[in-house]
Amino acid sequence: MIKQYIQDNEQRMIDELFSLIRIPSISSESAHKNDMIRCAERWKELLLAAGADKAEVMPSDGNPMVYAEKIVDPKAKTILIYGHYDVMPVEPLELWKTDPFEPVIKDDIIWARGADDDKGQSFIQAKAFEYVVKHNLLKNNVKFILEGEEEIGSMSLEPFCEKHKELLKADIILVSDTSMLGKDLPSLTTGLRGLSYWEVEVTGPNRDLHSGHFGGAVANPINVLCKLIAQMTDADGRITVPHFYDDVEEVPAEEREMIAHIPFNLEKYKKAIDVEEVCGEKGYSTLERNSCRPSFDVCGIWGGYTGEGAKTVIPSKAYAKISTRLVPHQDNEKIGQLMMDYLQAIAPKSVKVKVEYLHGGESYVCPITLPAYKAAEKGFEKAFGKKPLAVRRGGSIPIIATFEKVLGIKTVLMGFGLESNAIHSPNENFPLEIFRKGIEAVVEFHQSF
């Protein structure tokens, strides 16, 4: 019945999703402030049309929140569905094969920014809700909360949750913003890494200098910055910041054994990203390194002259954006301070170093014994024909740990993304096959929970 409903209504559903995708709701760029409001208002309209009793765009300290609800029985359990309507920037634009904000369907795949992360995945939740409402199958209360700052750290969501604890009261939180191991390997995310993120500014001379007149006599900020970054990890791939590993939870032997049995083809993995060798912390597998061990990455670095041709200068300043992914028990703010202190300690006196902590979040682990987790398992099994694997993922959704801290609610991460969907990259996409199966899986969740 659900398959037929999707088939009969698919063009309408796609048109509605495309109306969201066409709004360039890039939270990191102030030029899109009005687009954030437009996107929030459109979500409000769509949730009301899907069957919510009420929906509203609510103010926060930053971009607005979208809240909606349908209360079938005050005594029934309540599911709080979380998603985000903001998207990542689209640069480098020249690598896109289509207009990132003019979605197209090619080879039964939607191509556009936000097709997966997180407009497409959140829309799965909205359409599953629509189905159970229209067919009088909804037995639990449902609330929606959609934010517009997930891609920049969800700064406004924690104070919003503190202020509206009663409004957001629920028994479980359901999120579709994670990925599966593969389209034929359904999986439920049971853990997420935390995050700390900084911007580093290195200043040398008070202006750009002629590299002939001053080269060899004055510290070059770019050279110094590169040396500082090189000191952050050792030959074994471990992060060198003192006390960084003090609170790291070692992966239990039984979990490492479970990870080892996850289907994974290293050669295929390398080929997909066009690298000859993988690297990382010594003593751990690739799947362990990118899910349950910390990591250190330079996300951007710039300074000096980068235009066409040559310009022989020693730049006045150099910059880098740096992130670490964190594991259970590592406090992101503590790590933030450790990193800032360490960079200042190892910086030479020939430059001035300024480190700004931009944002962060804690890690999260979901018990697989939760009734809601079991309901999600049934949903995947119904839609994909096999029981999903339980896996930890390497990404971060900082607000998930905040939900538990502030609202006291556990979260089930029922995500439908694929590695090939290229979220955060040019040519983001989402297969319609997964979109359809996702709706079917969430409908089954509502029936089973």
C-alpha cells in the first residue's frame, strides 16, 4: 500500500522537495539570510500540508526554527523528529555538472545541493508522516524541529532547547541525517564522533615584504604555519597535543571484532577516492580510524599571493582552518583549549599566533537495546529486505549530544545517505530508489514503535 502511495504521489513529492532545494539556504554566508527565512517558511507550509495540527516559524538567537506537531493522544508516546534546512556552500562551482540550486533528475537520481543533506533526508520523514496521518495509522504523537544552523555548529539550538523544554518534550528523537554502508548494505548509526574547530592566524611583518630584500632574514608566516601544522601529528598518526588522549575511550575488543566483520573492500575504497594508499593512526583499521578514533585535519589554508603568474613577497599573514574529530568522553571545549594552548606554546617568537575556537560538539552513542532502535531495525528490514548492521560513523552532529544533555532524550539515527551522494561536495545527489525505500522504512518505524 505504501509503495502504491509513493508511486501515485511521487511527482507531487518531488515538486515539493524541489521547492525546498531551490532556496539557497547557505547558513555560513550572510548574503543568504533572507533565504534562511524563506526556507523555514516553506517547511512550515509543507508540514501543515502533510498533516501537522500546527506549525510555526519560531525565532532563535540566529536563524529561525521550524516547529510542528500532531498530538493524537496526550498519554501516547511522542516522537521528536529533527532535521536541518541549511546547506553547505557550493564552491568550487566549476566542478558542478548542473546548477546546484536547480535540481534535476538524471538516471533516477536527484542532483542538487541539499538533495541528501539534509533536505532530502528530512523530506523522507515528512512524507512518511504524511502517509501515516492520511491513512489513520499514527498511534504516537509526532513533533518536528528543523533548524537552520547545523552546518555551522547549531549555536542557537541549545539555548532554544533550554527555553522550550516543555514544547520539545518527547520519548525519543528520530533523525535522518546519517548514511548507510551501501544501498544494498542498510545500516543504523549507533555512534557519532564529536568535533572541535579552530581558525589560526599567523602574523609576521606588519606588511607584505619583498622576498629578495627580506628573504632569509624575516620569518615567513606561511612557512611557520606549515611547520606548526606538521608538528600536530607524529609519524604514527597520533595527535601530539599534550593530554589530548587522556579521556579517549579505547574501543572494546568485542566491538573491534564486530567492526572487522563489516563488509569493506579496501581496494574499492581507495579506488573510489583515487588514492594509492590509506593512512592514519598506527594499529587501527581504516573503519576504526574513521569512526571510533580521533582525527586531525587542516580544512583550509591560505595566505600570500595566489593569483596568476608570480609575485615575490613574504606575506604579512597566513591562515588555516583546523578540525579534530573526537570520540566518547572527549570534551570538545577542553580539547579546544588544549589546542589553543599548544599552538601558542610551540610558536616561535618571530611571529604572533592567534587561535580562535569557532565551534564544536560532543560525541554520541545510541544503545541498540532501545525500543525505538528496534523499531528502526524493523523499518530497514521491511524496506531493504535485510536487517541493518549497527555501525559507528565518523561524522559529527553536535546537537545530538546536546539533546541528551538538555532534553534528556536518546536519539535514533535512521539515516539513508550513501557515500556516493557527495554531501558537502560538488554534485551532491540522492537516488530516488533510496528516497522511496526511506519513506517505506520510516512508515514501518511509526507502526512498530
